[in-house]
Amino acid sequence: MDCLTANTWVNDEVINAYFCLLTLRSHMRWEKYLVTSKTIKDIDEDEGVAPARCACFNSSLYVHLRDTDYSYQKVRRWSKGKELDKMDMIVAPINISNAHWVL
């Protein structure tokens, strides 16, 4: 947690932990929505729309994808069990020159 003090950079461990929390929150909200709704299409006007389904990847995904020695075998299991075709958002953090994080 030293990286969260003033004048320090946020490292990949903090980013990955935060993205795990986002994924967990997305999953929990979706599960609650399914339990409280009769069907996925049944949207209660008071509740608004169904919660967004989000899949978050590890910060090293982009590093492996841009690698000059790219191999599908290195990253193929990373999406296993995520049902990417059913997601509203797919997010992968990218570190630019060790100075800035983007999605």
C-alpha cells in the first residue's frame, strides 16, 4: 500500500485489485438483478435498466498482446469462463510508458 501515498505511482497490483473489485461488483449486481426480476427482459421502472455486465482483464494482457513474440497460446485461457459475448463492457488496463494508465 506504499504506492498509494502522496507523490508515488499507482502500480499494476493496485490496478489489478481494483479491477477484481469491479468484476465482483458487476457479478453481484447482475445476480441480484436476476433474482429480483422474473426474466432478464423484465425491467422494473423503479429500478431503471439492468446493471451492466463487465469483464475486466489483468494489466498484463496488453503487454502479451503487443509482444513481438505474440502467441495465442499465452492468452487464450484468460477469457475462459467470462462469456465475453454476453458482456456490456470489456475492460483492459494499459500502462503507457510507466507513467499513465488508460482503458
